[in-house]
Amino acid sequence: MVNTHSSKLAQNLREELNYHNHRYYILDDPEISDSQYDTLMEKLREIEAANPEFITSDSPTQRVGAKPLASFKEANHLVPLLSLGNTFDDNGFLAWHQRASTLLEDASFEMVCELKFDGLAVALTYEDGIFVRGATRGNGTVGEDVTLNLRTVRSIPLSLPRHAPKRLEVRGEIIFPKSKFEAFNKERICQGLTAYANPRNTAAGSVRQLDPKITGSRPLDIYIYGLGYAEDIELTNHWGTMEFLSELGFKVNPNMLLAQSTQHVLDYYHKWAPLWEQLDYGCDGTVIKVNRFDYQRHLGVMGREPRWAIAYKFPATQATTRLREIRVNVGRTGRINPYAVLDPIDVNGVTVRQATLHNEDNIKTKDLRIGDWVVIERAGEVIPQVITSIASKRDGTETEFAIPNNCPACSHEVVRAQDEVAHFCPNAACPAQLIRLLEHFVSRNAMDIEGLGISQSTSLLNEGHIKDVADLYDLKAEDIVSIDRFGEKSVANLLAAIDASKNLPFSRLLAALGIPLVGVEVAELITRHFPNFETLIVAGESDLVEIPGVGPKIAEAIISYFSSESNRKVIEKLSAAGVAMGAHQKQDLTEKVLTGLRFVVTGRLANFSRSDIVDTIKGLGGTVSASVSRQTDYLITGEDPGSKLAEAEALGTTVLTETEFIAMIDQSSAKPFI
């Protein structure tokens, strides 16, 4: 028979302990002493030990105690956990704001300013108010299930109030407070253990421990900075959402600002830039987000970065060390890249041993010599660079540097084109170029083929299994199994990843080819206008530069790439291997119902993002312009259309609602709509 008195007492104790947890770990305002808290906890443990059926998943006694895991399971993010684009100066932020203003047709939108935590991003899922899953960011789409470890973080609520959404996911950053990190390291040293380098890496490593007890022994904390999704509730903006999440008991950073103008944002940044080191957690900049969710949806995502948010990083940290060597490597385009080999130096918790030098002109301009004392700089996660030499410390043993005459990988003569700052190896068969190209081709933002690193690629290349990137799709299990670190399961996983990559969007393949200046964002812009290689290969410079964001240099790089017979052969091999080459070109002109018509789009649409409707119009033969003119046939309007509507009415341009446009393209007539 259930002991109703003990059951009720256990429930009361759980609620009381959760309340005091919130006061202590979230509000930093405890109402009882540690000893009083411990007494309440011991009472609850005694009741649960005598009545195991009373134990609930949100009981504070259940934070630590799970058995060690053999490995972490994958956790899929229903809404991608995106990374942010960066800027490092006021002009970069203002340029971001201008781009957003243009797309929104609104220059006065609200923004939310937040401090950018330097920790580990996680997603927390609650069902019926109970914490059921915690996952790392991973690649943004798939992370690792670290639920048991995150249950040990005291500032993560195990249960939410009754008015919480039925299903809720929030995003936050796990941090290791600086003050507790120092004490933690002192304890390790006293135990004869090695001190950890910095709080950020220690926080990430702590969450990824296979034994939750180890995670629970470390004083981790969390700040919630955003919403993944919420059921059964309508939230319209980020500022209100953060207030709502705070009301639910989540720990939200109090140093936020609802900004009404760019000047408010800049004032916020410049207030915190000299103060961030005084904070008790890692912080490397500010984050600026468009406040309204409908504006966020309208702006959408470019690559894996949202257009509606940007990180404005704090100034770089500098340090002084010795430049011992200058070496070079060969990039995937054949570029000869010099880099500095340094005496190891700690820069804001990170040990730096190498730094970029860009090119020979940069080395000469800064008068850098082998053996110099130099100032290096590291900004956020950016690769360290050498800022200047300290000539006053020279003793006469320093030596000047020059780019070698021959490629270090293939011995081919190095060239430097007129008006270029970089030196190149022109040998298309250079093995170093292929290795770097393979590394780029399989990377997450390209073909996303996990499990193939530089050492394995080098082995496949040396053994003759790969002569170009297309050869990846001809690999057999017997080709891979002999490579170091490839067991039977690893081989199967790699082959599966290679096969899965065949069906990625055309833009990913275009970005993967390694065409100079054509990264993920540029590839997406291009593939909206050219649906496949068949149309892109024959495009001229005038066709390419019509694309907003594609200038003459990018156009020249694309044309140069496809003019190479060896590059065209790679495309043919990829096609023969079954890799998607983009949408098939439609030969049936009756489907091009918008041929010859020019459109302008204004306002926020309900059924299309801006890029979706542009793709739709162009796919049906129409063209899209940025501004209304006498040549404009139709203006498609959404919510808050702005000045373009008045311009269209003044010119007598036909105005379509979104519903009318959908009806237009749904008609079966092949005749233009005039």
C-alpha cells in the first residue's frame, strides 16, 4: 500500500529543494544556508531510499548517479543549431545592418544585444515540463546526446512550471566560471594532476565525459540565449521570449539590451569591450539579433549562418614571442602560403605555436626576419597572425626570407602573376594541392564526408587509389581497409557517407570544387541563377556579374575553372559516378510560364522566403529586379510593402498579392500573363 503521507512529504521536499536550487544557482540569491539545504536533501534521500517508487526524474537526488556510458548517441536537431557570422569593427556591423535593412525594407527594426559566451553550445529539450534531452551543437544538424551529463549542471532546471509549453527546446552555452576554474586547477595541482589550459575547453571536455559523475564533480554553469522551438504558444520576438524563458526558471544573462538604433548597438559594444575580462565567464564579443521573429524568418539563412544575427568580436589579444622559422605549405589552389613557427606562447588561455604570414609582400612590408622577436595577435577563434617585429631586440643573427623558387611538394617552378601578391604552383598534378582540395571537398560545408582526414587522404593518394576528387566515388572497401585507423565499421561508415553526399544540393558541390572565391554563400547565389553545370559552364562574364554579390573577379575565377579540360573531366567523372549535377534543364518551353516577364518583390511573404520566390520566378523563366521601373511587369507584395508599392502605383505597374501570384503560376496556360 502506498504511504500517502511519505509520498506527499517527498513531493513537498522536491518542490522546496527545486525552489532553493533556483534561488541559489539561477538568481544567486539563496534564502537558506548550505547546511539547511543539506538537511532537506538528506530527508528526501531517506524517503526515496525507503520508497523507490516515489523517485521522479526531476528529483534533485537524481542529478548524479547514472552509470558511465560506452559512447554518446547521435541527437538530431529538429531546428538547426546555427553558428554566427563575425565582424570585427563598426563598419562590418553597419554593413550587416544595411544588408538586413535592404531585405526587410525597414531601416528602423529593433535589435537585441547580448554578450557572446565562450563555452559549449547545447540544446535542452523539455516534454510536459520535464527535462528529457540535452545535446551538443555537433555539425548544427546532428549533435551528441549528453543528457546524463547535463542533468548534473545545477543551473539547468530538471522541471518547469505548469504553464510551460508541452514541448520546448532552448539553446544555451555551458561555461566554467573563471573564479571556480582557478580553484579547480589548484585542487588538481595539489593532487599531482596537470592543470587545465582554459575554462572554455574544460567546459567542453567536461560535458563530453562518458562518466556523468566526473561532469557532476565540476562546477559548470549555463546561460540560456535562445529558443529552438515551442509548442502551443505564440512568441513573436526574441526579447519577449527571453523574458518568458526567465519566468520559466532558466538562467538568462542580465546584461542584455533592446536596441532601437545602430548607435544603441555600438554604444553597447563599446561599453563592454574594455570590461569583458572582468566578467566571471569567457566572453569574446557581443551578439546582435533582429528582434522580431517574422523579420528573422524573412531574412533566413545563408550557408549555415543566419542573416538575422551577427557576432561583433572584441579586439584581439596580443603577446610577444620569438619567430624561429618561416615555412610554406601549398593550398588547394596551388597558392604558396608562408607561416611562422613560433616559440610557444599562451594567448588568452590558448597555446600558440604557429601564425599566418599571408604572403611574401606582407613579410617584407612588416620587415619580418627569422629569429625576430615579434608581436602576435589572436582575435576570437581567428588564426593568429604576426603583427610586427621588434627591431630594437635584434642582435644581428636574424635572416631574411624569400618564397622558394620551386614548389616544396612537387618541385615545379613557382610563378607569380602580374599584379598578384601571392606565389603559385601551376602544376595541376601537384600532390599537395590535391590533398588540400580533398580536405576541402569532404569538409562539413562542402560534401560533408565524415571520416576522411589528411593522413588517410595522403595514404589513398600515395597508393594510387585517388588521382582527383571524383575518384572518391569509385573507392571500394578493399581500397580503404588497408589504410591506418580504418576498421571494418569505419570503412562502412565512410562508404555510406560518400554515397549519401551524392544527393546534396548543387550549391554544395559547386562550393566543394575549390574554385577560388567561390565559397558556400557565393555558390548559393550562383545556383539560384544557374540550376546545373550544363548552364553554368557556358555562362559568360556578363551573365555572372548580373548576379548580386558576384563581381568580375569571381566571374573570372569561374570561367577560368571551367575552361580547364582537366576540371571539366572531373565534372564528367562526378556525373558518371551518380553525383547530383543540379536540376535537369527543362526543355519543355510550355513550363516556362513567366518567360519575358520582369518582377519585383516587396514586403514579407507568408509562403516564400525571399530566396524561395526568386528561385520560383527564375525557374519559370521570369526575371527579378531589385527596384521598380517602367520595365517592371509585376510587383508582388507581402506584409509591410514599403515605398516600392507607391512607386509601382505611380508607374501603373500591375500589383499582385502573394495569393494572386500563386494562382498565376498554378495556371496551366503556356501564354505569358500580360
